[in-house]
Amino acid sequence: MDRILFGDNQFFAINHISEEKSRSLSIKFKDDDAVIQTLDTAREAGINTFMCTTHERIGNICDHVRKYPEKYKDFEIYPCMPYAHKYANAVTELGYWETIKQYVPGNFLSVVAKGGIAYLSKDFVSIVQLLIDAEMKMFKGIKTPVIWLQNIVTDLLLGLGMKEMFIAFHDHIRKKYNAEVGFITMNMPKLVEMLDSCNIHDAIICTSINKIGFRMPGGRKLYEDTLKGRKLRIVAMQVLAAGAISPDEAIEYVCSLPNIESILFGASSKVHIFDTVAKIQHYDSIYQNRG
């Protein structure tokens, strides 16, 4: 993976600390051209990996990337699925059955028609695999070397202790897409234990890592001990703790930690994108030299 990954929160008006900022982002990125321009700015800063949800509008971005293959020849997208709001909104607007018909491939419907509810109960893993395939359709022809399970599902499965679903997601991504498998979580220490118990040792984990323990259950020390205790592949997100830490202090802290393979951030302006990249490169050089 690249050291620096660019996220998509800002494109969909997600701000964890300010409703006013969310409204501002919603206006700024209401058109796809604004999203594409910001991605191109990130590429100018040397970021060639876009980590994003499977929001409907991402399909338009994928269309643009496919339209200019030479321009985006080094560009990679890391899909994060599922985009829960998409399904929740569809159920509200269309109902359960129409939602299934809209998002799940047709061959599934014919099987369900024959087997009914018994099939749904019996082969849940196959249903999940079909949903993954449906989510991946928009990325056809685009480099997707890492595919992620969103934290809303990861942490639900973690809480329920559903080992078989972690294994099913991992194996399907590996076999069908020849991609590395990522899990996004709000509880990294517990997820590490779960993956060990599933005999999954090659997964990448994306989790909150920051100096004040924001969205880090068990606290900063537990996370630091987990990072130091073994070999892991971690993507650090929410490093600024939703703006509670200054960029310099936040990035220096994350760069000083072991096993942080990549840093994920989102930004809406050229100044912030270039400044963040420069800070990561600066503190990386300091801590690499110390090592």
C-alpha cells in the first residue's frame, strides 16, 4: 500500500464535529466535477490511492477514471462496503423486496423464488457474496488491490462473534478479486483477537489512531501496546481526532508509532492536502532516521 491514502468523507458532507462544516461541504461537492478536481489535486500532491465507500456517486467517479485510462494509469481505488445509508434509504423508499431486486444480481432472485425464505436462512454466506459482487460492479476495469469491510458491519460481526462471516468475506475477496482484504473497525484490539481466532493473518486493519484516544475503546495505551506487541498492517484514520489535535502534533504522534503502514485522511482544499502530505513526509523522515 501507499503510505498516504485519500478518503472520501468530505465529498459526502461527513464532519464529526461541526454541522456547519457538513453543510458547507455538501454545497461545495454537490457536483461530481468538484470531487474529481479535488482528487486530481490529491494526485498532484503525490497521492494515487482513493479509499471510498460504495456511495452511488462513486460510480460517476469510476466512469471518469475509465474514460481517461492514461491519465489515471497509476490511480487505485480501495472500495469500502457496504455503504449502509444506501441500503437504509432504499428500504425506506422501496421496501425490502424492491431493494433486494435493485441491488442483488438476478440469478439470486430466481433461486430465492424457488427456495423461498428457507434459502435465505440456510445460505446466508452465499447471499453476502452476491452482495459483495453487486457492490463491486461499479469498479469494473479499475485497480482495486485492497477491498474493505466497513466498520458498521465489522464491529457488528465482532460483537456477535460471527467468525464464519469474517472468514467468508476474507476468502471471497481473496479468491474472486485477487485483492488484499481490509477490515475497518472502531475496536482494533478486539478485532486483532478475532482475526487470530479465525486464522486470518494477512488482513489489513483500518482504525482510529490518535493522541487523545478519540474513538479508541480501551484507550490510547491499549492501542499502543497492541501495535508494539506483534506484526500488524494498520491504516490510521481520524488522526486529527475530528480537529481536536493540531495537525503537527497529530501527525508526529502517528508517524512515531510502529506498524502504521498507511495514513488515511480527507481534505477539501489544495492547501490542506499539500500541507498534510508535507507533514507526513517530514515526520516520516525524522522517525525513519531515528530507526
